[in-house]
Amino acid sequence: MVVNPNEQMDFFKEEKNAFRPIHYLGSKLRILETISDIIDEIDPTYGRVYDVFSGSGTVSSYLGRKRSVTSVDIQEYSRILTSAVLQPFYEGELLEVKDRLLNYKLTNLQVCAEPLIQYEEWALAKASDNDIYDICELVELGSIMPYKNNERENISKGLKKALEETVMKLQDMNLFYSEKSITTRYFGGTYFSFKQASELDNLLNMADTFEGRVKDIVIAATLSTASEIVNTVGKQFAQPLKTLDSRGKPKKSLVTKIIKDRSVDVFKMFEMQLNKYFSLEKGNFNHISLCSNFYEALDNITSDTKVVYADPPYTRYHYSRYYHVLETMTLRDNPEITKVKLKGELRMSRGLYRTERHQSPFSIKSLAKEAFISLFSKVSEKNVSLILSYSPYDAEKESTPRVQTISELLELANKYFNKVDVLSIEGFVHSKLNAVGKNFEIPTNAEILIICTEANGEVRNNI
Ligand SMILES: C[S@@+](CC[C@H](N)C(=O)[O-])C[C@H]1O[C@@H](n2cnc3c(N)ncnc32)[C@H](O)[C@@H]1O
């Protein structure tokens, strides 16, 4: 038995030493110690662990203090975050970043964005006096990309003028199609103030002057900054604020939040985040961060690997929708924006989502079972143990159904591993499939870990 079922565990104890690079839905912050303890029990030799759906990097960061970690996620922003939490960051490098920062506080980008920055400051000042129409209009309709795509016919004269002047300046300075202005063009006004968005671009442009590990850390601290300051409900990127009610009237209740989020100083926040990455205790291990499909990564698993920790998505909501802003800020690839039909016409989506967002098979009902079979069989074939998280936390709301049930997963797990234990918040609820009835019920809100050991190397076509 991996964990003593009689042992009372405090699953929700504060993880004092945990590090959270970004606000993240369904992060494992509260059960890091439990995950780590179980891994230690399965592998007391402190071999390598694979964190195959690494997301925010919180788990990799925690496990990386004791053993070598290979982090894997299909999103490049996640590779950046795990690289930053796992690799060393020396004092000389920190000082060099802070030094170079001085040259990136005010650049041509702020000159270009000046008309919109000033217009927004004027609208925010009016909002402080309870006149909220203009700031709500800017949050709703002030984004540069749809304006440039001729999708802003009915905006106020003042906003139109500010947008037009900024577009002209960006074009004059050859910054309009440049990756150097990507945050300003795609997400200024909507997710961040224009001042903040252009300063986030400055930070990414500064990151370009570094290489490798330090470049990753500078980008990661910029993403952490974006996550802290974003002007949305819940600090995610799935939905910009809806500033108008169903009758098209500005919502007064949002004004305090708009003013507060948009007044956060980007450079101060960045320095705070940078210091946090610097203060991280990082072991002397050979960590690896990969942007890859889980399957290919497991195919090439290194021989020193003893355990795989897997935390895949469980609902039909794709993670790529929640963090698309971070992915675009990382890739800086001028992505196409998804279109939606509005009053018979195709318009850019409100959220400005990239068209090439990853659609995970784990979130698609018809593909999820096959994806889990691949996961179980690949880990078993490599003769490694697997800890699978089953998360009760929904991306959207409590009642969102899981694409796979616990009993379906256990049935699969038992084909590939001779020993399968289930650990929930209450301790062990079941051990072995035969003890688990078809109507297996999990306690509401229970974090579940499915612990698969004694791999039998079963080949998948026997399923
Ligand atoms: C539940 S989240 C992981 C959360 C993470 N454990 C944490 O604490 O931050 C699931 C992650 O799986 C990633 N993902 C989805 N499909 C994938 C695939 N086929 N290969 C690799 N990663 C994938 C998503 O990008 C997302 O970051």
C-alpha cells in the first residue's frame, strides 16, 4: 500500500514553500506535499519524475527541489514557466536584467501608443468622477486589431481618433506588423490598459536581448506580471470584462475594478516577480522543460525516470482558451483571430482568441478514452509508475461533467498496472477495481489521485 489509509492527512494545509507563477484554474497548489510524499514512497531513490501536463509549473517547481524533473506541456508558455522555475538564476544575471530594464521603460512603442494612453487616462479620470461611459466603451471596443479590420463603425469620435492616430504611428515606425507590438495591438484596451500593454511589450522586447535560460526567466516574469495585472474576473484570459448590461448600459459595479487593475505599475510588478524567481530554491538537478504532446515526450522517456505525474484536463473546456493571451505573448506569431457571426457578419471574437488554439483530446468526448489509453499504455510500456490526478475543480463551473468518470479510468488503469490505488481527500476510498462498483461516487470537491504501480507492460491493442 502506498499510503496508509488510516493516516489522517491534512490535504488542504497551506503549502508554505509553494510557488505559483500565474493565477491558474485547477492548480495543484494545495496538494503539492501529498503528491511529493507519494512519489517519494514509490521511488525512495529520488529518480526522475515526469510532470506531463505541467500547466502553471507549480508541481514541477515543488518536485524539482528534491529530484530531477522533466516538465511537458503542449503550450509553449508552460515550457517557459517551468524552465524559469527549474533553472538557476544567478545574482549577476538578476542585476543585468534590472540594468537593461532602464533602457526599456520608455521606447518608440509608448510614443506610438500615446494617443490611446492619453485617451484612456482621460476616460479613467472621468470614471473616477462616476462618468463611466468612455472607459466602458474603451474596454469593450478599444482594441486595435478589430478597429484595423474595419469592425468599429459606431464608436465615439474621441476613441476613433485615438485609435487612428496610434495605428498611423505604428505604421510609420514599422511597428504595426511587428512582434514588438503584439500585446499592445491584440490585448491593449481589452485585457490591459494601453500603457500596461505597451510596457509588457517592452519587457518581451528586452527578453529578446537575452538568450536561453535567462531569456526564459525574463519572459516568465513578464507572463507572471500579465497574470497579476489582467483586468478580468478571476484573473484568467477566457473572457474580457463585460462592461455593458443586457440593455447596453455601462455597469457601474465594475468601475472600481477597472480603475484598480489598470493602475498597477507594470515595471514595479515585474521587478517583484523577477525577485520571486530569483529567490526560488532550485536544486542542483538536471531538469528539462519540453513543449510537446505528452505522447511523444513519453515515447522518449529517459531511462532514469521512475514516476510519471499526470494532470490532464477533464472537462470539455480547453485550457488553451483560458491562457491564450499568455501563449500569444510567448509565441509572438501574429496569429489570426477567431471569428464569430454577429448580426449576420463575421467579426473577431470578443476574447481575441488565436485560431490555432490547441484542442486537447482529453477535453473531447469522442477522443478522451483513446487519449487515456495512450497515457496508461505508454507509461506501463516504459515500466514506470503513474500518478494520475483527477480534478474536481472545473474550469467553468461546479456542475460541468467530467469527460471520463473515475470508474472508466480505473478500468483502464487496471489493464496496464497490477496495482491501482485511489486516494481522495478522505484518505483511501477504494483499492483495486473489483472493490469499486459501477456506481463509484466521489465526494464533491475531493481531489483524487489514482496511483498506478507494478506496470505490466501490456500492449495497447489488447484493450
Ligand atoms: C489541468 S492542467 C495542468 C495543471 C498543472 N498540474 C498545474 O498545477 O498547474 C492541464 C494541462 O494539460 C495541457 N495539455 C492538454 N493536452 C495536452 C497534450 N495532448 N499534451 C501535453 N499537454 C497537454 C494543457 O495545456 C494544460 O496546461
